[in-house]
Amino acid sequence: MVQASATLDRPPGPSILPILSVNFVGMLGFSIVVPFMVFLVTKWGGNALVYGAVASTYSIFQLIGAPILGRWSDRYGRRKVLLLSQLGTLVSWAIFLIAFTLPLDEIMKIDSAVFGQFALTLPLIVMFVSRALDGLTGGNVSVANAYLADITTDETRSRNFGRMSISTNLGFVVGPALAGLLGGTIYGEVLPVFAGFLISAVASALIAFGLEDRPMHSLSEDPTVKNAAKVYGQGNKECFKLAHSGEISTRGILALPNMAVLLAVYFLVMFGFSFFYAGFPVYAAQGLGWSVSEAGSYFATLSVATVVAQGPVLAFVSGRIADKTLVTIGALVLATGFSLLLSGNMVMIYLAALFIALGNGVMWPTFMAVFSRAAGERYQGAVQGLAGSLGAAASILGLLGGGLLYGAIGAGVFLAAACVIALVALLSALCRADQA
């Protein structure tokens, strides 16, 4: 029986530098807002819960957009969808800038024992709109991962996903540092937002002119020669199979070997980190009394340490230690880092940054390589899109829950984050060697 293969001979792999550059610039634009967002939310009438809600708005709309963009990238090509996503981010930055021009009028005031005291103002609502649009078109991370998987061989997969993580964290190094520098000027927070707009424009140009459309590894139509054979009762039996025809359902994705466990780990990591991202900026501003520059310096330090962990450290241990073990150990180190934040001591807080960087730097690239390998070539975009949806759901729950938890137990939210990540370590340890 002859079967038309869906996997065509892949041309020599192109340079991954363009996609790394796109990822770096995209993360730079995203991270530049991290140090001052909580200050801006507070200035415009919000509290810790509102900050978590603003952050989760992105994830709520990403939950809608990411799987659609992932499937579109399988069908229409990665570059086109990446460009669409980045243009959405560009427009969202423009809307964000508009918020600074609006009067600080209270539309609604809330005073609740559960939700605390805060006010909804016009600039705050426009900020919500900006984050919603960015989230709706925010499938760039999952599509970028799918693009990288397209041009990566099994032999270079772990190394290339490690480089992808390095480019991400380099963006997080430069972004907060730039935010601290620009936010300290007389223009305040508006200058970093304008910088984010310009950076997003650069990212759009890089995608439009720096990336190439990868050939889709599938047959798009029935290869049968159209003729009159069947009219005369001489039709041939169709003995080929279109392995890539149609789209895979969510149930089909979950049926892929090991995929359910891997998606559960993906969800839990995002969930635990969301507690940290919801609680720490508020903790830094209110509990520690940090300024925008001090918060920017801390996030820059965290990112520098993560780059080191995902660079030389990961390069040294990868191949020497099994992937399952790296994921398990990395999760335990990460959980320890979150726990150290409870002390309130400055030395311990910076030590926590080193633990968080080391744990995440070893665990996440290793896990993403395993995850990409499990997805295979056939439905890389669809699988990454579903993962993006799960990550968005985890972020929604974690950011909103983290905001509520911080209001109730303060720094205890970091212990909750540590417990979630410890569950990741346990799940990884209990899996078979081929599952993590």
C-alpha cells in the first residue's frame, strides 16, 4: 500500500537569529511596563485587586485569541499571524498612551470588606481596554514557539529553546532597567509607555521584513488525478492518506502521548508564577516602599540571573542530567525562591531572585523542549495554541487570586506560589521518564 507522506524533506535549517530578535524585542516591549504598572494603577484609583485584574485582562482575552491564532498559523503561516499579533500590540500601546490624556474622573467607587477600597476612573478603564486588545492578539509567544519548532531538529531542540528563553529574559533585563531610567524623568510613566509603542513598531518591522514564511509540511489537496476512469467502472481504490488534512480537536491533542500530563505541568507553572507577579509588585511598592527605579533594578537583576541560568548553567547540565530530573530539581529550587520572599529582609529577597532565576532557568527551557517534542511536527501550532489558552487561564486565576490573597494574607501569597510549584516537582517526579 502506497501512502503519501505528510512529512517532506526539510530544507537546511535557517538561522534562528530573526525569531530570537523578534522574541527579544517583543518581550522588551512587554516588560518595560512591569516596574511601574502597579504605581500607575494606584495613581489612577486602583488597589492590589485592580492591579491583578488589569494584569489578568490580558490573559482573559489571550484565552480567546491564542488558540485561534495558533490554528491560523498552522493554516496560513507563522509570519502572517506573528505580524497580526504584533500589530495588535502596537495599537494597544497607542490606546494606552491615550489614557494619559484623560481626566481622572471617578466613575464608580468601591468600599468592600472582600475587595477593599478602590475607584474606577476613565484612565483605568482605557488601560483595561488596551490590555484586552493586546491579549486578544497576544498569541505571539505560542506562534513564535511553533515557528522555532518548525526550524529546529531534535538534536538542537533543547539548545534552541534555551536560546529562545535567553532572548526572552534579555528582554526582561533591558525592559525593567529602561523603565526605571525613563520613569525617573520629569515625564514619569508616559515615557516608558511611549518607548513601548516604538519598540512594538520595531518588532512589527522585524516580523514583516526579517522572517520568512516556512513551507507547510502537509498536502493541501487530494493528489488523485482527475479522470473519467470511474465513469467506466474502472476507478482505482484510493490507497493514500492525507495525514495533515483537517484540524485536530482539543480531545485529539489530549490524546497525544503524554500530552495531558505535560499540559497540566504547563498550567501549574503559569498558575504559580502568576501569584508571584500579582503579589510582588504590590509588595515592593507598599510593603518594601520601593520606587519605580528600585523595582526596575530588582526585575533586571532577576532577569540577568535567569539569562545566566538558561545560558552557561543549562548548557552544562543539559545532556548530563535527564530532562525529567532537570524539571523536578528546577521546580524545587524555584519553590524555595518563592518561599524566601516571606522574610522581608533585603538580602534574602535578592537571594530569592537568584533561586527563582536558577530554578526557572533550568526547568522551563527543558520542559518546553520536552513539550515541543511531544507535540511533533503535525500540529505544533494547535498544541502551542492550546497551551497558550491553558497558560492564559492559569494567569487569570493566579493574578486575580493572587491579588485577593495579597489583600488577605500579604506576603503569604508567595508561600502559596511555592506550594503550587512544589506540586509541579512532585508531578514531574512521579511521571515516567518519557513524560517529563
